[in-house]
Amino acid sequence: MSKKLSIYLFMLAIGCTFLALAILIDLPEKVKWLFLAIAVILNVTSAAAAMKFGLQQMKPDKR
């Protein structure tokens, strides 16, 4: 596994953790919305980057 892909998966795990914390734990509204915003940013960014990385790996070499 490449270093970039492992970083993307780590970001995805952190985003899912923030999402679970925001949903499951009774937090003040501002903290809950902060956790949700962080979760959305991390999850969308890491998922898009991981898909782009995967597509680049699937392309045949141009020789």
C-alpha cells in the first residue's frame, strides 16, 4: 500500500470517528456542528482523493 493511500484511509477513519461522536454523544450544539463539519470535510476530501488515486493506478502505462 502506498503512503498516499494510507493517509487517505487514515483521514477517512478520522472523519468517520468525528461523525460517530457527533451523532452518538450528547454535545453542545456548536461542538456538534463543528464535529459534523470536520467529518464532512475529511470524508469528502479523502474519498475523492482515494478515488482519484485508484483511477490513476488503473490507467495503463503510456509507452
